[in-house]
Amino acid sequence: MNSLNKGSHSWYSVLLLTMGHFFSDFYANFLPVLLPIVIPKLGLSLTMSGLLIMVLSFTSNVLQPFFGYWMDRSNLNWLILATIPAGAIFICYTGIVDTKIMLFILVALSGVAVSFFHPLGSSLVSKVSASNKIGISLSIFVAGGNLGFALAPIILVYFTAHYGLDSLPLLIIPSFILTIAYYHSKLYKQCSSSEINVLVNRHIPKFHKNTNLIKLNLVMGLRAWTHVAVTTFLPVLLASQGYSNTFSGVVLTIFLVGAALGGLIGGYASDKFGIKKVIVTSLALGILPTYIFLSSSEITMLTWIAIVLCGAGLQCSAPSSLVWAQKLLPNNAGMASGMMLGLSFGLGGIGTAITATLADYIGLPTSLLLTVLPLVVAVPLAMTIPAPTLDNKL
């Protein structure tokens, strides 16, 4: 399919790419579940655990806009055949390594694979979609990643409980099945027209001079700080409170399912009410349930409700931010996607490393509770960004 054929649309290709996003984020969320096992096994401190998360965040997130810019300039769609299996192989072997160095190396390599897939996958979604269906196609694509991220903890906890860490490489198999489907669908043969490539190659984005883009990245980075910190250390926190790994996995899954639902609601709401309004409102509404959730010393009915609302509030703004970034960088969709799907979470990973370091001094419960503050800062900062010019809802 030619990327300029605006009348053509392939739901099958969108589904395959959504499945790729599902498995990419599925494998990317293995580390938080493995941490309670790896920490005592290799003698990791919370500070070193935070550093490990920062390494994963850097390689899987911060590198995304750079890879996205590279992909905007070159046809690297053939990498779609390798990214998912590579990420699966590296992360599935982290549970059975016996040295800290190998753990860090495998985590870093798995992150690089994730970083390649996201801008590549999102740009391919646009190429296989008709112009009037790109929005809904991207929403489905994002939802697939959220769902994979959400289901990873409970599936991984069940798998390791029944089959052990030594069997973890068996979970690599689905990635190869998906790659076979990619090969037969010929998705890797999709390419941009020379007209688009000429435009992109001539237009080197001066994003460092785009104040609104910088502010948007900071807003989403602050949001991601809370999101990544909770996702990473919630199992560790619950384990320290005497809860089983299975129960911890269930709680984390509920949080992430709430996040997935929030993302779908946010994508729909942005079409109705406008991008900026959804981002500001969702971040503001997420503050109270996040505080209730993180300040609870036991799991009650109120806590369960707060967990779902916390996840929804943190993720509701994600689809809107992706569209907003693409409006700010109209000639560099891959780079814009890399910023919102990657760089913001990389910034969140740096914040999580700070949270982990604080935890060694003031305790994990207090340190996690302080991650409410980035949300408080993000709301007024988002309000200072002018609404997109085509956002007629504001």
C-alpha cells in the first residue's frame, strides 16, 4: 500500500501492529515483577534497582525520538521483523543471569529493541491507515500497548510461580509467531514516497527552540515520573508489607488496566472536548486518587477504587499528548511519537531513580507518596501551553 493513498485502509495491518505494541510493552514490563526476585538473588540495593530502571528507561524511552528521527529520514521498516523477538530474548534471560553486569547489559539491550519498535510501529500505523482513520487507528495501537503492559505482571507472576524462572525463555515463542505474521503481511516493505523523504530530509526540526514542545515533554515527563515509580516499586512495596508476589501482581495489573481504560477514554474525550482540556483535567483529577492510593497502609475497597482511578488519571492524557506533539512537529511524526511514547517515560525513569535513592533514606512508602508532587507541578505547567490551533474544542 502506498503511504499517500488516503482512500486505502488495512485493519488487518493495524491489528498486527497493535499486537506488536501489545507484546513490545508486555516484555518491557517484566522487570518490575522480576525485581522482588532479583533484588535478594543478586543483592541489589534500592538505589541500584533504581539505577537499573533508569538504564531501562533511557534505552527504551529516551532513545526513541532519536530513532524516530532516523526513521523519518530513512526506510528502516525491515526492522519490524527483529524488534519484538530481540526485546523478548534479552528480557526473558534477565531472570536467570547470576551477575549484576549481565543483568544491566540484558536490560539495556531489551530497552533498545523497545525503543526501535515504538516510532517504527506508530509510523507504520499511519502508512496503512486512510487519512480519516489515522486517529482511531493510533488510539487502538496505543491501547494495545497499554493492555500488554497491564497484563504482563499477572501473567508473569503466574508463569514463574508454576514453571520457575528457568522456563522464562519459553515466553519468547509468541514474538517469533508475530514476526512470521509480519513477514507474510509484507509490512516491512511499506515505504515512504520519495516526496515525503525529500521533505523530511530537508526539514531538520529545531525542537530545542520550540518552547511549547519542551513544555509538553516536561509535563508528560512529570506525569511519567509518578507512573513509572508506581509501576516499578508497587510490587516491592507490597512485598515489604507482607503480601504475596501473586497478590502484588494482581494489584499492579488492576492499576495498569485502569491506565489502559484511561487511555481509551482520553482518546475519545480529546475528540469531544479538545486535547489541552483533556490533558489538564485528567492530570488534575488524578492527584487525589494517587494520594489516597499511595498513603493507604492496607488494601481496602477505597484503595481498590483509588488504584483504578490513579491509573486512569495518569494514562488518560497519553493519546492526546501524542496528537499534540505531532501537531507541533508535523513533518517528523516518528520523532514526535518517540518523544511522547519514549522520551517522556525516560524522564520519568530518571525521576524514579531519584525516588529509589530517597527510599534508601526515608523509606519506600514515604518516597512513593512524594511522587504525587510531580503531578501537582505538571497541571499548572500544562495550562501555560497554548492549545493546538486546530483544536477547535478550546
